[in-house]
Amino acid sequence: MRNVLNIILRNRKATIGLAIVLFYVVIAIAAPLITTHDPNKRVARPHQPPSQEHVMGSTRIGRDVYTQAVWGTRTSLIVGFSAGLIVTVIGTLIGVTAGYFGGWIDEVLNFITNIALVIPQLPLLLVLAAFIGKSDPFMIAMIIGLTSWAWGARVTRAQTLTLRRRDFIEASEQIGEPSWRIITVELLPNLLSIIGFNFIGSVIYTIITEATLEFLGLGDPLAVSWGTMLYNAQNSSAITVGAYWEVFVPCLAIAVIGVGLSLLNFGVDEISNPRLRTLGAINRAVKAQKKYDAKFRARSTEAGA
């Protein structure tokens, strides 16, 4: 674990992304300690602008925007990580099973994956959410998790097919090791980068999709999340009346967590991909050479003067 952390900290993108994500996690955990109001309680005048008492203003109903944003962080992160875990587990199980065993198992699972891939996800989510009714955030997480695994399964299957032909896998089969041990001990450790990439990407997708569904009115309006904040701001015509803070705060929260997860995703990809690591080293060397050349030319100019 320490080695993995050291590798991440040596990558600038991964370090910044991890810092942003941990910042949000701390806010979500400490929500009861860093807020003083109930997120659904009226504590201020309607559409009160940011002030010392209410640093992020209030909504049309008089709810504190700061309190709602903090508690919305907890809801959005729980939904994002829950759906990401579901997507990753299903995608990994199907991808590894199809890629390792092959034959009719691969054909059946690949057929199911192809069907899931060609179905447009957002319209499917809209139909399911509308059919279920006012879905709470956790129901939205289940819907997203159970309908968004196909891409991860396809990528995991492709990498498993590549590893399936490696000498260490064939050697394990020759000495009679059971399939479950080959998969868990030999295959999965070599798929960690793909699994991590799939998980982080799924979390980003889930947070944005949840906010989209709730903004369209397909979520539970009584739940406290960034999506319901945007939905309530739209219904109260916040932008029209000049209450920009109602829209700006949740949008900024979604954008920053998206940037953090994306940087962490790019960093993990660079760490696990030797070609990207080589390109990064080359770019750093080129920049260092340019700086050295600039200093050399400056010194030469000074000496000539």
C-alpha cells in the first residue's frame, strides 16, 4: 500500500486529483460538524445574497445554500462510489469470465455485452427513472450501476484475452492450479490498472448523470444533493431574479470533483501505461533543455555585452 501511495504521489496529476477527492471525502464525513443548520430547514430570508451569516446565500424557500452543498456532497459521493462499485464488479466479473474461459461462455457474455453497448444509456436511464417515479439517490445509483457496466466489461475482456496467452498463465494451468486461483492470484493483480480506470470513470459518469436526472425532475425533490439544488434553482427562476449563487455553488461543486477525478484517472493511466510514462519523461527533459538553452543564451548575451 505504501508503494502504491508513493507511486501516486510522484505523479503530479494523480497527486492533485487525489487531494481534491480527499477534500470532498473529508467534507462529506464531517458534514454534521461543519454545518449548523438542517439542510431542509428555513433559516434565512428568500433569495438572501451571500453574507457573513450565510456565506453562500439562501434559496427561494430560505434554505442555507452552504449547508445544502455540504450535505449534497455526502449524497453525491455515496451515490457515485456505490454505482461505480456496482459497475466495476459486474464489468470485471463478466469481462474476466468471458476472456479467460472463452468458448460458448465468451460468445454468450459477449452477445449480452454487445446488446448493452448499443442501447443508448441516457434515454434508457430517463425511461427507467420516469417509470419508477420520484427515485431517491440510491435508486438512481442502482439504475446507473446495473445499466452502465458494458464498456468496462469489454475493456476487461480484451485485456484478459491478452493476459490469457502469457507464459505464467499457461504454466499455472500446466501444473494443475484451479481456475479460481489463476483468476484471483495471476489475472486480477495484472488487471488492477484497468479496474481502477473503470471505477474512477464510472464514479465521474454517475455523479454527472445523477445530477442530470435530478435536474430534469426525475429524482426525489426532498433529497439533498447537487442535482436537486439545481432542480429547485430552476423551478425558482434563480438566474432570472439574480440569485446566481443557487446555480453557481452546485455547478462549481460538480465541476471541481469532476476535475479531481479526471486528474486522478489520467494519473493512474500514466502510472500504469509505460508509453505515457516515457512521453512524460521526454516532455520534462525537453522543457529542462529549453530552460538550459535560454539561460545559456542569456549568459552569452551578458558576456558579449
